[in-house]
Amino acid sequence: MPTIFTEPNPSATVETLKAYAAGRPDPLKRSNKIEGIRRLWHDYKSENFYLEGCLAAALKAVGDTTIPVVEGCPDFDYAFLIALSGTLFTQTYGDGNNDGMANALGHRALPHMFGSLGRSYIYIDRETIASQPALAMEAIKAAIDKGVPVISRHTTNWPRNDHAESHYTEWCVIGGYDEDGTLYANVYYDNVIVDEHGYCMVKDGVVGSDGLYILGERVCDVEAADLFKQAVRAIPFLVTQPSREGVSFGRQAYYDWADGLLDDAKWANTGGGDPYGGFIWPGHHAPWIVTLTNECYMRLYFGRMAEHFGAGEEATKVRDIYMKIYARIPEIQRIQDSWLFADPAVIAKPEVRKQIAAILREMGDLHGELLALFQLTSTN
């Protein structure tokens, strides 16, 4: 089994950041924005996994051509990246995570993706941001002046239409700045105030970041077909990896989801009509969004990937097994009487939850076919 997720490189030193900031193109600008940025979720509203969306935006901005353009699939870059990260193949459960595996792994996922794509990167960790906020800001300015968006995990003070300002806890893309420390960030929310480029203005947002990533130079050439095959062959590792920080993955995620549905104490206050209230969000709706999103991309794009890259019989068999898993989705929709969010009054019923839990356990059991396929492949 490959160990594909690792901790990020050490945070950039003060000397490294100073050198990078000194590389800003002349003349220096008081403000700047990268126009035409690929927007998170808003360009294609089924893109529910934001970390991969951030990387897609950065790669597009710098003109990276590793991921080919596929006719009829305008969001093929995103579909490719959720396969490369492993999110496409991996169910998650726990901590209300509805943003997929890479988001849950956080700083373990991006280093893997940068490395796979043959790209260097500069990482600025939370402690460095806190101790050197002005220098971090200068590095952001230098990146944007070079046409490179900056990927951030979290920011703060993002403005909403209800005039509240909150700490943004998702991944976002920083694509602009003003001289007063204001950043322009691309986020996924509908209720944010944005400009004509889709950016929301974030005052002093850098101090709320949990880590910044700046895409660097290409360090080696890679072939997209090889990356696709690599992603498929990582599946046994992905679906059996241990739980981390309250989130379980793959086969175990389905089992934990089922166990959560069977815990009557957790559902005691459900039924008030709020699809986000109480245990209904972390206990069912969040993992359900992951399932629906992965099924959508598996069904619509996986065949195109295999066709385009000539991934062969192995990829076709993998897709068929996942389709067998996802074939249970309509049955769950019928039981919960909803295509998307279950009616809280319905899902609160023990008999409903027991039926859904039984199906989820069967979906988890079907992962055994995936493992058997790869075991057979490895012995041939």
C-alpha cells in the first residue's frame, strides 16, 4: 500500500519569504487582482469539494497544461483533480465533513497533489503568519503580481449579505490585494458580497489563515495518463486508511455512518424541520452530500477519463464496482422520502434509520470487491 499523504514541507523561512517578496515585478502596485479566475463552486455548482477547486483555479491561472482539455467536459480539470487527490474514491464520515477526503486531510493532501503534478510550492504555516503577518502579506502580493493565486485554508472577516463578518473555515483562493491589507478572496458561499470578478473583500484576512500555499515552478514533467493510473491504483490505501481527527474514510465511513444512524440518543432532538440542526447534519446530511457528489462525478466523468487516457480494463472494473455501491442511492432516497435532504421528521423515526443503516453497511461491504480486485491484479 502506498503512503501517499504526508505532512507539508516545513514552513518557508523569513529569508525565503523575503527573497520571494523581493521578486515582485516592477513597477510595484498598490493594488492588483487576477481577472478571469476559476471560481469555487459558482462556475460549476456540483463542485462541492473546495480544496480541489482551489488547485484547479491556481493551475488555470498559471496556464498549466498537465491536465488536458477534454471536449464536452468543461470541468474536466476539477474531475481529474478529485480523482488525483483520492476524494472521488473515498467516502467520509464525521465532524460534519461534507467537503470530501482531501478537505478532511487538509495539510496532508495538498503536498501530495503538488508533488504528483511535478510542482514546487511555498508553504507558510499558521505560526509564521501570526509572527510575520506583514511578510506573509508581501509574499501574497508577489504571487498575485506574478499571476499566481494563493491557496488559503481559512480566512477571517469575510463579509456576508446579512452584514455579519465571520471566520471562513473552508479553503479559498486569494487573487487580489489592496495597499491597506485588504485581500480579495474567492469563496464558495452564495451570501457573500462580491465584486465583478467574483471576489469578496476581506479586511486583514491573512491573520485568520491556517496556512498559505503558493504554487511554484515545475520541477519535473509528468504525464496525465500516468497520474490517472496512479490515482486508481491508490484506491486500496484510500478506502482502508485509518480515521483521523474524528473523520473516517472509505469502508469504515459507511460503517460509522450506519452506527450513527442507529444511536437513538443522538437523534433525540431531531424533527424540528431544520436540515442543519442537531445531529442530522453531521450524522446524515453531510456524508450524504459526499456520496451524491462522488456518484455524480463517477457516473459522468470516470468513463471519460478511462476513455481519454486508455486506462484499460482495470479502470472499467473499478468504475463498475463503485456503480454497484452507488446503485443503492435511490433506495435510500425512497426510504427518506427525499432526493437531497431528508425530512427531519422522517429521518428521526427509528425504523427509517434502521433501514438506511442496513443499506449503508452493505455499501461498506461492497468495498471488499475493490480490495479483491486489486489483490488479484497484484498477483497476476
